Amino acid sequence: MKAATMTSRERVEACLHDLHSDRPAVINPTSIATTETCRALGIDFSSVHLNSDKMATVAAYGHEVLGFDSVMPYFSVVQEAAALGCAIDWGSDDGMPSQKGTLYESPDGFAMPEDFLARPPIATVIDAVKKLKKRFGDQVYIMGKVMGPWTLSYHLHGIEDFLIETLTEPKTVHAFLDRFKEVTTTFMRAQFEAGADAVTIADHITRDLASPHAYSEYLIGVHKEIIAGFPGKTILLHCCGNTLDRIGLFSQAGFNAFHFDSKNAIHEAMAASDSMKLTGCVDNQDVLLRGGSEDVRRQVLEIVQSGIRLVSPECAVPLGVKNENLAEIVKTVVEYGVGSA
């Protein structure tokens, strides 16, 4: 295969597996949906979360118009919580969905619903992945996304209570993670079966909220167990914020790649990541939202020149980001055009 004839999917696979590529890949392990995209398509953003046709159409725009090498159709963080019964404000044309309240005071209150995969917030994502696979076949890298058990504990039990319990009630924390990991793995498996090439686990055990000791004590074993259940599959971790003191632990857990934040110095993150690949870390707020094309170009060049071969926005982009700034990420990487063995 000649590098010049690479498909987007081949390019991402090459960058993930240390193979030669025609250039770095541009991917989105989290959402790149914008108000501008939705308006161009005549779709109200609040309607995409429960309509798989609209969800797939918005996801496809990221490749077909903006030029990303991947597509990813889960645009919020609330699909699992919604499916389990949390009240949700599904947002607006320029507003993200938000969750209203929690569900479980104790781990014993949770039981995995038998019809979980058929519930609309979950079935919508699965069907969107299927539609994207049918639309693009093996040409484009298809990414899924799930909330990890730590983040689900925030959403379903409550962030303050859960974090306090990491200090006062370790048995309760272990029990929540043990129960909620079934939500994560069930949804992951369905997305892989629907055609996803990779799935991102969003698990927000950031330095702002918890120590690296908390990851070692509570979560690394759960992550290892989840990953072991999907042999041969590509699984990424997403965690916002400063994570330099735990990137090495994420690598030990066995993730194929870590989606990292611009708050982390690139060379330090690379030094800590061992064999785990890194993808990031275009700044959402100062560069993509408030900056212009020259700001995007400057940062993207810094990222690829540092050795990152999987370039992406650092997290789900704000809805107000201009599409020209997202397209500039791709334009800059294409012009840089350096593959490495």
C-alpha cells in the first residue's frame, strides 16, 4: 500500500500502530458538533440526541465537509444517565444537554435494566454508528464513546458525595464502580458490534478532583478488567484537565491511546505515556472558540512538530466554535504532510 493512497481509516490505524503514514491523522474522540454545522444541515442540535438519522448526519459532516479522518456520533455526556431515568434538559440550538438530579443513593439501588440497549438514548447512538458504518464502510475511522464507571458515579450518585466517599467509604466507592462498569461495557460492546473501530471511555478522574492514589486504589483495576473484556479492540481514555501525574497509570491500565488536554505540556505527557499513544490537544477555549485560523495553525504545528501523530481538539468542542477553525486543524496537518515510520 502506498502512503499517498491511504484512506482516512488506514491513516488512523497507521498512526495508532506505529506504521508509516502519509501524514498525521486528525480525529475526534469526543464531539466536534457545532451550531454552525447543525444550521448548515437544517438540524436543531437539541433533536440529534434521540434521532439516529440526524445524529449520523451531523457526525458525517465532520469528515465530509471539515475533513476529519474519523466520525463520532455521541455529542453529549448524558445518554446513559438519560436511559437510566435521569431528567434531562436536551438543550437548544446553541446549548448542550444537561442533567437534572441523580438517581442512586447507594450501590444496592442500581440494577442493570434488561432493555438498556433498546432505550432511546442508547439505541440512538448504536443505530447512528451502524448508519455511519454503512455510509463510509472501511474508508473512515468510526469512533464510539461511553461514560466510564467513575464518571457514571458522578452522574448517577452525585459528584460531591462520591468524592467524599473516596475518603470516608471506600467499600461504597468500589461497589458503585463494580455496578456501573456493566453500563460501560454493555454500551461499548454494542458500539463495537455496530461497526465502531474504537471506543473512547470518558472517565473524569482529573487532578482537579482526585489524586493519583485514588486512581490506583479504585479505578485502575476496573479499567484493566474492562479492557481485558475486549481483546484486540482499540480503546481510548478521555480525561479533562491536568493529568501529568497519572498518565503513566493510564498506560499501565492498558489503554491504546489517551485523549489529553492542552493543560498538559506535550513533551512531559509523551514522556509519561510509555507505549500508549496520545491524541490532542488543540485548546478549545482560547484557540478554537476565541482564536482565529492563525492561532489554530500555530498550535497545531506545535503539536505535530512535538511528535503527536493523532491530532484532535482537547475535548468536546463548544457549540460556538467556528467550522473554519476546525477545518484549519485538518488544513494545517495536511500541509505539514510528514509521515514517519
